[in-house]
Amino acid sequence: MAAQMNLFRSGRQLSVFLTPQKLLPCTSCLRRSASTTRQSQGQYCMDLVRKHDYENYLCVLLLPSTAHQAAFAVRAFNVELALVRDSVTDKNIGKMRMQFWKDTLSDIYRERPPQQPVAQELAKAVDSCGLTKRWFSRILDNRIENLDDQPHRNLSALEDYSEQTVSSVLYLTLEILGIKDVHADHAASHIGKAIGVCTTLRAAPYLANRRRVFLPMDVMIQFGVSQEDIVRGKQDQKVKDVMYEIASLSHSHLEKARSLKKDVPRKAMSAFLPALSCDSYLKKIQKADFNVFDSSLHQRDTLLPLHLLLQKLRRTF
């Protein structure tokens, strides 16, 4: 770990009601469906991703145009699930909303999606791209487990959560691009873990303001940091050491993915554009001496669209 440390240093509310048959969306979800009379379902998905996942919105725009509709559908599905956790305080309500999406996913693969814009677009993507249900199920199941608002037990648990959620979205993106390659899958696994671990860091100040802490318990115990320390926004060395350990793990997965680059098909590179934001944040937090609460880390990168475009032209990640 010391060698790795030296290397790194240098280098929301959809309510539901229950019927005897299944969970159905309530008026909030129905209003979403009705809104499609004023906009297309595809545009709805684009707007949803742009509002709640702007960085990945930019990444999707840089995919081949033939992949836009399906990729926005997948990203919109991911946003819908993320909004569940962010907008409910009652775990049971969250589970009910997740059950709606579980039922929806099953209905999509039975070719009878509900009249909900994301579901409709996702059904088209599944039909046109032959998307694997297992990747969607992994995302759903792990987000359901994570409704408990409990911190990850250890770094390995955080890695696994990142693989099951973020990497699964990348696998789906590769399928949308028509890429079936073991090296691309291997790179996607590591990039997904890097992004997922990094996202835990990026979200820490926001969640701390809501008295929620999801940083791995083993690292916090190792450095004697309590959840209350994070909630209070302490910036002493032991808190920085926690952030450093987590950032180092993200960095190691990013470097592992890059070591596979020579074997990854060139047409797969655009699927890995989200790695750029991860890399950018890791450089910024290093510059901020691993103070996750530093104000410089919370400013939108206005040059991100340009950097993503250059990354695409270079066919790298």
C-alpha cells in the first residue's frame, strides 16, 4: 500500500400504490407519461439525464449518433434508480418504488412495457440492441440493498458495489455499440470500479450535509475517523488520510484499465469517456491535499465538453 501511495502522490419522489396484482406508478409517474404529449419519450430521457447526470449526458452525446437513443434510455433508467434513494427517507417506500422498476424490467423483457417514457425507451433499446437483462438486474438489486443508508463495510464492499452498478452500465454501453470483447469488458470492469469509488468521494460533502456517510468503515476505523467527523466537515490529517486511501483505490483501478488499452478495440473507447471526469477529480483532490471539502472540488468544469471531445478524438481513456 505504501508503494501504491507513493505512486499516486507522484503521479428523488415517485410514490406508488399497491394493488393485489403488482405495484403501479401513482399520479406522479402518470404525469410523466402524460408529459410525453408535449415531448418525445426520447427527449424526456435526454432531459432527465441532462438534469441529474450532466457529465454522462455529455459522454452520451459523443457516442456514435446511432447509439444515442439506447444509451440515453440506459442512463435515464440509472438516474431513476438513483433518485429513489435520494428522495425518500422511509426505506419501505424506497423498496416499493424499486419494486415498480423491477416489475417494469420484467415487463420489458416480456415485450409489454408500461406507458412510462423511460420504460418505453428502454424497451426499444432492449429490442434493437439485444441488451442483457442481467446487467439491469445487478444495478437494481444492489441499489435496493443500498437503501439501508449504511456505510460500506470495507473497501472491497465498495469495489463490489461499484462493479455491480457502474460497471454494469458500461457493459450495457458496450452492447449498444455492438462490442463483444473480453478485453473491453475487463477494462469496463476496472473503469466502473474507479468511477464508483471516486463517486463515493465526490458525494461525501453533499451527503455529510444530510447527515449521511457511506465511506468504507474499515478505512475510517483504521485512521480513527468517526461518522460525526465527516458530518461536521472536519479537515484534519486523519480525515485526509481516509480520503487518500479511497482515492488511491480509484486511481489503481484507472491505471489497471489503462494498462489494458492496447488490447481494447478502438471503437470501444467512446464507451469509456466517463473515466475522464474520474481522472480529473482525482487530480484535483490530490492538488487539494485530499481535503474532500475543499471548495475547488465542487465547481463545475466548464471545459469538460472540450476535454471530452479531445479525449474522443485521441481514442483513449
